[in-house]
Amino acid sequence: MKMNRIMTRGLAFVMALTVMLGAAPPVRAQAEIIDTSDNSVVISKSVPKGKTGKSMNVSFGIKNDSGEDWEDVEVNIYNAGSYIAGPSAEAGEYIFPFEVTTATFQPKYVGTVKSGSTKNVSIPVKVRSDLAEGYYSVQIEVSSKGNKANAMEYVNIWLTKPTGKDDEEEEDREVGFVLGEGQSTPRGVYPQVMDFSINMRNNGLSEARDISVIMVLDKDTNVFPFDINEGNYDRNFEKMDPNETVVLPYSMGIRSDAYTGYYPIKFEIRYRETATGQIMKEEESFWVHVTNKDKDDKSGEFNENDRTKARIVVDSFETIPETIIAGEPFRLILRMKNASSSIAASNILFSLESEKVDNSSVFTTESGSSSMVVNSLAAGEVTELAIDMLSRAGIDQRSYSLTIKETYDSPEYKNASESVAIDIPIRQVARLNTGTVEVMPDSVTVGSESNIMFPINNTGKVLLYNVMVAFEADSIQPTDTYVGNIKPGETGNVDVMLSAVAPTMDEGKVKILITYEDENGEVQPAVEKELSLFVTEPVNEDLGMDMEVGDFTDIPLEEEPVFEKYKVWIEAGAAALAVLAAVVVIRIKKKKKARQEEDDLGDEIS
């Protein structure tokens, strides 16, 4: 049996890959169904119904008439090992009706099934869309601790094509109900009143509305063991969300002529899939036990800690490259260790599940598959898994969790489920740009000042810490100014006075150096910009007229004054100097205007 499971699970994985690569061609329905009237363990009171291409639940009961309790009972859809998936299917050949995924053949834990009792089981599946309408048979495998329960029996299902109205609605809008999930069988003793509640869960994929749960009554004591002492045993609910559970309370008197035993109480569930949709019906059963004499039920609850299992943990992990930039690919190296000192693990399935932001996964795999299989892992052994992944762009800079879900077998514990998580840091590249640099005035003389103003825009996803701006040129006094922290999407403003100390001897460029710190306090390389500022020597408009009076006291009065003597030459020189200065100023202004038009465009750095 164990070898069969290993082989069939391997085949299930191959089939899952086949389904992902392409849908199977159309098949015909089976010509005949399998007779299940001789089933002794897998009991189906009604035929589960489904629609092709939709989700459904295969519901049945596990009945124990062996005379001893079954512990650790598990059920699963059996992997037959060969499936007819094409038009070559002949009458009587087995056609597997469901889409094959890693969860299709996953065993479902039922727990303890006491002798003489029945437990309801419901397995969710997705029906293949290429099937013809008709009956199909599904083989169910039942196993338990010590192989006390060991059965391979069939359940017949009825599949139909979706109607036109179904196609207009959202995909997989079917509703299903499960009664008594996780509950022990209620017990009552005559003549006491039996008070019990039934858990009912909507295990479908859509909301159910206008739900009515109707207990099916019967006059036959062998069918219905309770006195009918109420006029209405209906329970009504306005709506039930997917996976929501409601409680159905009942208080019943036991009939005096009822025999000790288990009774399946039938229920008809009516509901709508939409507020104005048609009324749908579904039949379910719930088992109760009654007795005509006192009997204490001393059964204890199952404790899974009574069994030993391996423990698989993350020994270490690394990423290549070490620093992951949002939106870029990387390779994740996982080292998984069986931390148990003596218990081995086998048939290990690792599935990766990423943290989500705005309903989208932060991490995805390049191959599309997020599952990996390891055949075995001895106690203390480490296995290495390498996965090529992609990180989502546009997310905030922080660490995001990646959950590794584990399903594996140990000698005493089949299909153990555990999960561990790691945190992977994602970095964002800082981005900034500057707006128009205003220089007022843009031409000054030595000893004067010019006012510089411009904005710094944080266009990235990370906060810029302690932003500093420095100004450097031979013609000005080196100046620093502190802007502070700039949040993503916000702007910091620079407003500083620059002092001119020397005439401009070059093209009048002043360097702007913008620096900031990252979250670790490390100063990042400066972002360099430029502005134009021209510095000139002061022009003495009264050239030749500012001599001190004392300069002329030694000149004899009868002689011609010096100024009068050289007046023509001084005036000619002053005029030439004025023309030259005007030409220089005009040329400087033309160059400055051209450079200003280039500088008006803000540069963005990455």
C-alpha cells in the first residue's frame, strides 16, 4: 500500500504538470456506472451532482461496522494510475473526471470513527470542462492506524453541462454545504430530551442567500427516532458567506419504541446563489445515536500530539544577489533540515506562498510552479532547494515574508502539515530630481551676494535622510545648507545666499552637490547639478575724479592743472573702457541665457 501511494503521488504530480500545459481532449461519459450497493465502508446516501468546469464536493459517509474503533482515519480520492483522457475511451473504461492538481489526491484526516458509527466526509474538487454529461465513478481509499480500516470503494457522481445562465455568472459560483464537520455524534438516552446542535458550513466558492434547512420527518421509528413535538423544524438564514459556519439547534424527545443505534437524519437545504436567482436544493444527512438505557460515552478527544512526527525547519537561506532590488529577479537558496533526532520524513512536498500587497503576491517563481518534492529526509539531514524568483516592482522598501508549507509522512504520522516562514528584504533605488534653479541676481560684483532657490523632489519609494546641498566654485565662498529628511513623493526646498569673492574666470558654472543618507546612516554618493553665476570686478564710474584734493596742492597756480592738461586723453580712455565693458557684459548675458535654457530641465538620477 505504501509503495502504491508513493507511485501514485508521483503520477499525480506528472498529471498536474500535464493539466497545466494543456487541457485534455474531450471524452465520452462512461457507458455504465459501478454498483455501490455492496459498499461496506464508503456509504453514499445520494449521488453528488456537479457541472463540468465547475467546483463540486464529493460527499459520502465512512461507516464502521467492524466491532472495534478506527483511529487516525484518512480518506482520499484514489489515484488509479491510468486515466482515459481522449475520444478512444470505450464503454466500461475508467475516465477520471477531475482536474489533477497537487491537492487532488491529498488525504483528508477524519480522526476516530467509533464502532457502529458513521462520519460524514466532503472532498472539494474541480470538474474537468471537457467531459460529456453523464455518470462517473470515483474510487475512494480509506486507511487508518494499524490498517484496521482498509477499503477501496466507489462513489458515483452525476455531471451535467453548465446552462447559459451559469456561463453569464461568475465562474465557480456554486454553493455547497457540509453538516457536522468536526463534530462528534450527538447521543441521547430515553426518556431524556435530546438537545443537540449541528454545524453547517458553506464550503462553496460563493455566497448563499435565503437559506432554509428543513429536517425531513418520518412516521417510521426505524427511520426517524424522535417525537414530533414542534410544528416547524425549519431553520432559516438570510445569507452565508463562503466558508461561513452556522449552528442549527434542536431539542428532540426520543420515541419510546426507538431502538438503540445510529440514525441518519436527513435534511433538505434550499437556497439561492444570487439575490434573485432560482431556488436550489441539496440533500444532506447527519447521524445521531439514541439508546433506551443509560450509557455513558467516555470516549476521549483525539490528541495528535500522541503521535510522533519529524520536524522540518529552515536551516539557512540566501539570495543571489544578496541585495534584491524591487522588480528584479533573484535566486533563492533554501536549506531545509529535518531537525528530529530520530524520525525520518518522506514524500515531502514544499509549497511556497508569498506575502501579498494589494491582493498581489510580492514574490513569484519564474517557472510558474511554487511546489517542490523531496523523496526523503533522514533525521538531521539537510537538503538544498534552489528557486528562481521575481520580486514585484513598485512596493515599499522593507522585508516581506515567504511561507514554506510542508506536507510529509513520518512512520507514525501520515500527511503531517507544517509551515515555516522567512523574511526577505527588498530594496528600492533612491530617486530625486530638482526643479528650476532661480539665481537672483545672476550677475554680481565681488563682495556682493546672490540668492539661490530651487526644490528637491523625492521621486522614489524610500525616504531621503539628512539631505545636504553644497555649492562650489572659484568665484564664490563655498557654502553648505541643510534641507532635512524628504519623504517619498514630497519636496524639500533650498534657499541660500552665495557670496562672491573673485571675478569669474571660466564659464560661470557653480557646482551643486546634493547628498543624503540611507536608512543605515551611510552617506550616498553626491548628485551633481550646476547653476550659472557671473562675478565681475566693481566698475568705478567716477574714474579719474576721485583723487584727493591734496594731490593738487603742490601744483603751482600759474601752471595748467594736470586734469586740464590730460583731459582729452582721460575722456577718450574712459569712453573706450565703457564700450569694452558693455561688449563683455552683452556676451556674458548671451552665454548665460543659453545655459539657463539647458539648466531649466531637471535631471533625474537613479
